[in-house]
Amino acid sequence: MSAISVGVDGTGVAVVTIDHPPINLMTVGVFLELAEVVDRLATDDDVRAVVLRSASSEWFIAHFDVEAILGFPTEEAPPTELNGFHLMCEQLRTMGKPTIAQIEGRVGGGGSEVAASCDMRFATPDAVFNQPEVALGIIPGGSGTVRLPRLIGRGRALEVILGCDDVDALTAESWGWVNRVLPPDAIEGFVDRLVARIVSFPAHAVAAAKASVLRSDGEITGALLAEGAAFNATLGDRETRDAMARFLAVGGQTPDGERRLGQLAGEVGRESAIPAD
């Protein structure tokens, strides 16, 4: 069963809905499906804007599947080309049409990196953000270490990435991580009105304006390649594999565990600090 659905209205607004219960975990299959959709929409001239939403009000995207990461190769040469996840995120950032993430509920890890790659992010008050990777012995390897400093500044990015704690929606808004926090009964209408307004303007001007703003990001490919190399380098470490196993054992990737992801990450960290007998 497909986890991604796409609807395109008569004005060219594509709404991508993620529906992979119970927590919208980004498995390899969900990632491949989303990447194909993003690639198709980026090159479809009839599509003038892209909105990402979740079918669940409790989860946008939890994070990438830790069990799948445990199966990633541990010995790889430094990458010379962007990996598939980086490419998908870069398409969201660079396609010549606006991309908007409508975030309700929790978003973490790779899901947070997908949202951060969009041009704009709007959230409900109960949205919660987390980058739990360092607690698991890895780093945010899907563009998080590159995008977050550009969005919220170096110090706050380090607080998020090294602290692995939950960040509430109002804090995320005050940091510039999201554009606005809107009530649950108002967010969809706000996003719909905004995107309808944008697509009513000349498409070439919208694309040119976005491209001009993106130049302020500076060169980004080299930073993503370095991030990918650093991520790959963590995978073979015994502490990494132990931390991931503990994460899964104490409730990671279950609804109850993911609802307290920041606390759970702290428990994984405290356990790893206890020396073995």
C-alpha cells in the first residue's frame, strides 16, 4: 500500500500527503516513494507549488528507520556525489517552485531534514522537533548539519544536534525554524490561501525570486558531501550499533516511545555512559 499520495488542483498546487501509520516512520520504501514523487513534481511544468502534509495530526515524519540504518554498509569511500536522500532534499530546496511543509505533531531526524529543506514551514502549537541522531552514535546525515545552522544559527543548531532534546513549536518559531505557529483549525486554510496567492503570480517571476533568495545560502554541495562522509564514518563504530540497539529496546519506533523522544534519547545516552563490567 502506498504511503504517499499526491493531488494536483487546477491551479497547479500539488499536495503531497504522507500516510504511514503508526508514526510515519521513514522506511527505505517510504523514502524511495517520496523521492520519486519529489523528482516528478520538480520537473512537471504543470505543477507550480508543492505542499507536504501528513494524514496524521500527531506525526509529520518521525525519523528515518533505525533498523534500516543498522543495515547500512559500514565501510565506504568518501562520497563524490550526493546520495539519494541529499538529492531529494536538494530538489525540495532548489526546484523552481515554492515548497511548503505543514507540520502537525512530531517531526524528527530525517523527517525534520525534509521539512528544513522546504522553502517555508508552518506548524501547529503541538508540533515537536527533534534531531536524535547523536544520541544514537551518528549525526544528522540527511542535510541537518548543513541546513540547521543556516536556519537558526550555529549556537542553536548545536543545541539541537548535540542535545538531542525535544524543541516545542513556539521555541522553533522564535528561532526561525518555522515561519509561524498556527492553530490546528487554521493551519490548512492559511497554507492553502498563501500557496493560492503565490501561484496566481507569474511563474517565471516566482522561480526567479526563489533562485535569487537561494543564492544567499552559498555553496552547499561540498558541505553535504562532507556531512555524508562524516555520517558514513560513524556507522561502523561499536558504540553506534550498541546505542541504536538500546534505542530500539527502550521503545524507539513505537508510538509511546516516540512521544517522549527527547527523554528516550537521554536514557540512551545515560546508558551508554555506564562502563561495562
